[in-house]
Amino acid sequence: MRLTSAARLLAVLVSFAFSAVAKSSAAEIPLRAEELPTKLGVGYAVRLLDMNGDKKLDICIVDQTRILWLENPTWKEHILIDKQTRPDNVCFAPADIDGDGSLDFAVGADWKPFNTMSGGTVQWIGPNKSKAVSKKEADEANPDRLWEVHPISEVPTVHRMNFADLDGDGKPELIVSPLMGRGTKAPDWKEATCQLLSFKIPADPVKGPWEPTVIDDKLHVTHNFQVTDFNHDGNPDILYVSFEGVSLLTKDDSGKWQNQHIGEGNQKTSPNRGASEIKHGRLGKTSDYIATIEPWHGNQVVVYTKPTADRPAPGEGLWNRQVVDEELKWGHAVWCANMDDDEEEELIIGIRDDLGPTRKSGVRIYDPQDAAGQKWERQFVDQGGVAVEDLAVGDLNGDGKNDIVAVGRATHNVKIYWNGK
């Protein structure tokens, strides 16, 4: 049968549209699900950290009114704070803030995403060093002493934070990102840009003051960022997503941060556009990729790979954009890590809502099949098991294989996906 030109063109377009994600033909990564007893209101954020110095990764979680950690391997709950901040807690970042050799946390709370004029508290929490112990804190069901809360600042719609040594002085700064610009309004949030802030830890972090410095103020609706050595020059850079797409923040010779637009994002949707989550991944030893969810709170898993031509000038030259999956609803977590025995880092995605009976919330893994990042094998993991708000990856049992921890919103749960048979 001879195809018309139009039919041939249609066949090529259809083939191209489905070429990014291949059907699972390679061996899937063996993952075993374990649901932990802990119940959450909303698991806004999760990190894997050694909280007690036993060289095992514990699970640390931001819940609506609590910050808690689950002790490896029994997963016993330890409550750090409970109803000591304005609800909801939405983000946290670990660092030794007071210099005593143990971890503290910065916490973003008073989460009211559509109030862009006020609220949004930034504080840090650390162990209670006073001698007084209340009856509640001594109760057998809650043997831990609740930590103390120390105010830092207020940032309306505070949404994401992390610590990183941005100036090379050996001490980390607290980086804080709001979701919307101050005074902006739905649905476009265009009246003002967002300020990405850094706070140096003061000599006395309890008394302060914590003074903010503006890193960047050029973008709208900045859902997340990642500090990473993206240029492989030994200096920290910041990957930053917004309504405008993907930006790379780097320091120039004078120490001033420069904003380079490197990813277009999804600019065809409205009012939500651009990109929301972001992570830096590796394709073997020599190549990089950037992974995002698009548009903001969107339905596309997107990978950016480096163009073959050199950038014409600072601030110019977009990376190649590839949609690798759009059979999802509300992607809300992105991670890049090696989950198997090859050199490439897999892309791990958390999905918050069900698209349909065969495309549910949960975790998906995308395994790069070539060094150029043009072909990816998709693996569904425990569909419907977690309405993923956030996830983290690390080796929980010391077997040399990365495991996945996911925390849910609608499912209110914590699940470990153990890597291995």
C-alpha cells in the first residue's frame, strides 16, 4: 500500500512523539515496597540524613505541624517540633547552625501560598539545651525533648530552602526561595518578581540578626532550585526554575550572580507555564542533563541536554528540550541518582495525582539508554502507593545500592522502595 505524503508525515510525527520513552524492554530495577507505620498530615518534604551519628541514613520529614525523623532501622519516630510554628511547615534545610557539631534545621512555615503580602516565617530549630523537662516531653510515648525554635525572618510564600557555601568561606549560607513575588495576584502572578535570598549565619544565631542578600530577582513563580557545581569548575552554581523556564545562576569575576536562561520551559500552557521541579543529572562521566516537571505543577517530565554548539555569549543559548513522558498528572518530585550498575544516573519522578486507572500517582524511574540522553526506558513503581509530594534517594541499608523514600499528600504515608531482590 502506498502512503500519501500527508500520511507519511503523520506516521513520522507519531513515531517521533513516542520515541523518547521506550516500552520497558531492558531489565527493570528490582524494588521492594515497605510502608512505614508513621502517618502524616502532608509530607511536604523528606531528606535522608544521619541524625544520631551511627553512620546510617535516617528519614527526616516536614509535616504540617511537625518536624520528625525516623530512626534507621527500626523507624522509630522522634519528634523535633510539634505545633511550635505557624502551620503549615513546608520546607527545611539541615546544617550545624550553632557550631556545636550536630545538625540543626532551618524551617519554612506559615505556608499560605496565595497570601503574597504577609506571613511566611523562616526560623531555625535546634536541640533544647535547657535543663527543664516537661511531663509531656518525658512521656514514654514521646521520650524526645522538643527542640527550640528561633526566628530568622518573614518571607511571604516561603517555599524552598537549602544551605550551601556560596562565598567559599567554609561556612554555609541559608538560601530561601518564595513561590510568588510579593504583592502578586492570580492567575499570572506578574506584578512583581521573586527574590531568591541568602542569609549568612550570624555570630550568635539565636540573637541574630540574620541579614538577607538578594541573589536574583528576575523571575516569576519560582517553584524550586538546586545548588550544584553545574560547570564542573569547583564552584557552586544554582539551577532555578520559574514561569520563564530554566535559569542557571553563576558568579562572574566580580562575585556578582548572573542569570542565564538555558531552558525554555513549557510556554504553550496558560496560566501555568514554565517549569516547576529541577535536578541536575549525569549521563556517564562526561555529560550532564537537567530534569524538570513542566509546566508549573504540570503533566510533563522533561529532560534538557547540552547543545553541541558552544554558547554564543553569556545569557544566550538554550539547551535541547525533550519531553520524555506526559502520561501523568501533577508531577511534584524529581531526583537523579544511580539505581543500577551502569554509569548513567537514572531519573526518579514522584507523581501526586491519578491520571486514570492505568496511570496513577506514585514513583516512576526513567533509565537513560544512550550517552546523549535521547532515549529513556520508563518503569512504573507501585502505582497508587503514594500520592508523592516529595521523595529522596540514598543507601539506607549499606548494601551499596540506592533506595527511594517517598512521602504522600492524599495518602498521608511514608514508603521505602528497597533496591534489590
